[in-house]
Amino acid sequence: MNKRNYLATIVYNARGADGSSDEMIPKLSEIIRQSEGEVKKVENQGNHDFIYPQSKEVTSGTYLQFEIEADAEMPLRLKEKLKLEKKVDRVLIERK
């Protein structure tokens, strides 16, 4: 099956979190591997305020960007798994 390159930006809410973004990277990388994706590169883009917050309590999030190599169905599988993560606020997966 043909492999494609994807850029996944995952925003998570660090408020009330037990760990830092450095502890979230391995956890999210494992979820990507479970979705049959291979993580090529990870970049922590830091904490940013939302232009359009979804609630008054959550006005910012930590942005993590993953370069992934996987098949065409991986983005759907990954989004489904990330819906179950309480700390993940937003997910954007685009083809490179």
C-alpha cells in the first residue's frame, strides 16, 4: 500500500494536567503508532491563545506538530482515537 506524508497539529489543554508537553509527546506518538502511522518528526510549538475559544474556561492550548508517514486511512483512525483523549482539544491533519 502507498505511504503518504501527513502533518498533524494536535492542540491539547495543559490546564490541570499532571504532566508537561514533554510527557504528552510519547503518549500521542504511541496513539499515532496504534493508528498505523510512523512518526518522522515532532515539534513542540508552545502555548498559544485561541482566536476563537470554544469556552470561557479554555482560552489557550499547547500546539504539537507531528510529521507522519502512513496509509490513506490513518487520518480517520487517528481522529477517532484522539476523540477519546480528554486532554486533546483540537486536531488538524493535512497531507504534505
